[in-house]
Amino acid sequence: MLRRRCLVVAAVAVAGCSGSASETPTGDDDAYRTAFREAVERAGHTVRSLSVGDRVRLVYSPAEASEAGVRTSVEDVSRAFFDRVYGGWEPAGLDARVRIDGDLVATWRMERAWIESYLDGDIDREELAARVEDSVERRS
């Protein structure tokens, strides 16, 4: 299968909380998992499966079944993950699989270390977005 990157808006708005402090739990993985799922679904995307261990593994369908819909979903889901990590969730990263009509159309990831680098001021918003963008692989 030929792999190629999906074009993603470079200025993914992952930097900055999109929810209120009351939406980000403290300490309990089940509460974080629930808050993450709710944030993804509130953005209109359908969570197909979600598991949390050392990493978060998410399979979802974007709100809109198009290239633009996939781009928007990457922005929304990465923002939801950023918000939870910023709020204290501690998985090493997020591995996402995007499905449309049952077909895998893209995979991407976001690392906790990238978020920490942003929060420490070592990278800026554009670099954080570029790292997410560079991880996106379009599947045919």
C-alpha cells in the first residue's frame, strides 16, 4: 500500500485550552477517558473505539466524510488530547485511526513529549502543529 501524507492545516489550534477547567478531571484515568471521549463527540466526531493504557488508542469517524472533514477532525481530536494532557492526564501519547464508511483513511499520532515541549517553551504552536501534521499518513 502506498503511503502518503494527508495535508493538514499547519496552524492546528492545539495550543490553548478549548474547554473549561471543570471539563478536565484530575487524577482518574476513567474520568480523563470520559472527558476525552465527550470532547471528541462534542466536536461532532464518532468514537468507534477508545482504549487507554500507556498510550491512548482511538478509532473514530470524522463529522464530515471528506478530506476537509479529516483535517478538521485531526485539529479537534488533537486539541481534545492537548487539553486533557494540559489538565494532568499522563499517557505517553495518542495513536489515532480515522475511518470513513468502515475504511481506514488515515492514521496519526500526538506525543505527550511534544505537548510538554510546547508548554516548556521549547517549541512554538507552529512546530507542535507541524509534528502532528508530519505524523499523518493517508491510507488508500
